[in-house]
Amino acid sequence: MHLAYGIGDGTPVAKEAVRDFFQSLRTLLSDILNRAMPREVADTVAADALIRLEGATLLITVFDDTETMQRTARAVIMDATEAAQAAR
């Protein structure tokens, strides 16, 4: 996920590749979530999950803090479950 930090307008091919990569992750996650909730909600839950996972990845990289990733994964699953239940 940290590929996105080192690119900019000066490297348009790399910028597009990273954007496409993250869009594919968000789309895939949203498609899975859309089985249990409306598309708009699935899109939001998917985007929020990627944001949280990115932060947890940063803490693993910088501080070797794997506990944060475990908490984040549980929280992401809980949020998706709650969103699916609310959609019923």
C-alpha cells in the first residue's frame, strides 16, 4: 500500500498503476460486501476498510506493531457485519 506515497504527477504511469491497483481492491471488496448490503453502503464500508488497513500496515512497518492489525481486522469485520444487519 505504501507504493502510493512515492509517486506523483511526475510519474503518471506509476500513478495510474497504483490508482488502478487500489481501485481494484476497493471494487473487489465492495462487490463482496454488496451481496449483503446496498452498493452505496458497500462502497463506503470498502473504502473505510482500506483506509483502516493502510494505517495498521503503517504501524506494522514502522513499529512492528501487529496487534494493531489484529484489532483493525476485527473492527473492519464488525463494521461490515453491522452494515449488513442494518441493511436487512
